[in-house]
Amino acid sequence: MNRRSFHRALALAGLSPLAAFGQPAFPSRPVRLIVPYPAGGSTDFGARLLAERLARVLGQPVSVDNRTGASGALGVSEVAKAAPDGHTLGLTLGDSLINNVALFKTLPYNPQRDLTFLTQTVLSPAIVCANTDLPVKNLADLRRYAADHRGQMSYGSWGVGGLGHIAGEALNQRLDARMVHVPHRGEGPVMNDLLSKTLSIGFTSAGLARQHVQAGKVTPLAIMGRERSKSLPQVPTAREQGFDDPIFDAAVWVGLIAPAGLPAPIAQRWTTEVRTIMAQPEVGALLNERGLEVLNTTPEQFIAHYRGEFDTITRKIRDIGIEQQ
């Protein structure tokens, strides 16, 4: 019997998969999916896509709760403090699980102690774009322009200490551009300021930038990561343009988390249901349209990836001297 037939048989019998194995029915009430970033961004889009499909499978509402602030720390803190019964989850960027550890002197959660890592859902390549008034087409142009306009430019990121901020400051120092950092609450406001030309350059996801790049409303300069983005394959990586700092190889990913102490059967249920949804071709197509690339990792892969990035990113934050404002 395949998985879908198994679930159908249980439903006809009035049982949940957990109840079939002697566990209490789950979920027993509506589920809350916390997103620590504003509505309209890539993380929020992925959360709403998941929530809609999970509700169909689980037979309970799954509501997306945008709890913004403190570079994602407020929302993740709510997940960490929630009862570990599987009715509160979080979908968040790696920034809140890695960068915040170095960013905050007192963080209200310890990711490795207070959270359960379930699955990384998607990769969201970051891109640096310029407003169209800036006479630049790539990083070489930006280097030349910066040499003649030191202290006259600005760069925007989706939050203090986020990967966009770290990469932006690394670029700032590499160019000796003396750009002013303008932090935002999410990537949507960064793009709005690029479109209104109140920012010189800005870091967002490639997915969010794609429609504006294609419409000629912003100028793409470089993709972060070791490979070009599938949604904007014409845009070279920073490394291709001679910027070989490891921070430019980092990519933004989104992960599903839960409070520590989540019972193993419930953790397995969530991981199985979410990974099944993420493997659906129509879901992959919808995500690809937004410039998101499916990761769909196991919990073990999630933890390994997390540990692999942790030292590189936290060390860079301290080396650059970024502090929470």
C-alpha cells in the first residue's frame, strides 16, 4: 500500500496516522505557522503555500502568523517558547538561526538547544541590484563608480545582521565605498526603495527581483552563491566577477522549525507531510516562478548544512564588526 492509500484507509477508519500506532490524534486543534518576516516576501509566500496544502491533509486550519522584528528573533523566540506539542511551528531564514547568535549579546533562544530542526524547504539565492539611475551594470562598474563617489551611496538589506547586511558590508569594505547601510524589515521594503531610487543598491532574493529586472526597473549586478540563479541565469555570481570572499558564496535558505522536546512521532509526521508536499511537481513549479529552488532536506541534512555554515557566517559578523542597532 502506498502512502496516499494508507492515509485514505486511515481516514475512512476515522484514524490519524499517529492514532493508528497508539498515539493521540494529531493535530487536535488549529496549527500556527510563525513567519518572522513581513507578508509579501519569499518566506511568507512559501509558508502560505505550505499552510494551504497542509490544512487539506491534516483536517485542521494552518494559519500563517507574521511576527516581525529584531532580525527574525521575535518570531523564532515565540516558536522556542511554545509548547512542544506540534501545534506551533516556524518557517524562517537561516539568518535567524545563525546570524543572530553572533548579532545579539543576549538572544532569547539558543537554536541548537531550544529548537527542533525539521526540514529545509527552499533555497532563495540573494541578488544585489542597483537603481536604474546609477550608471553601473556589474560589480566592476560599481567599483569604478564607488572610487569617484565615496560616501555618497547607500545599500539596503532585509535586516541588521542578515546575510544581505553581511555581504553588503563586505562589498562596502572591498570597494572602500563608505556606503551607508539602510536596514529594512524584510526584502519587500528594500525593493520598494530601489524602485523609488532612494537606495543606490540593495540586497533581496533573486525571486523577488526577477520581475523588476525583466521589466528594466532595477539593474542586476551579481548573484550570491556558488552557482547562478535558475530564475536569472544571465546574472553572473560575485565570484565570477572576482569577488572571492566566502561570504559571497553563501545562499539564503528557509527552514521549518519547532520547539525543542517535540515528540519523535510528531516530528516525523511534520517532516513527512512537508517533504511530501515539497516534492509535488506543481509546488516546485510555483516556487520556481518566484525564484525559489526546492531543497527538501531530511532533518539530518538540515543539521549538517546548518553546522557547515555556522562558523563561517558568525566569524564574518564578528570580523566586520556588525552589531545590533
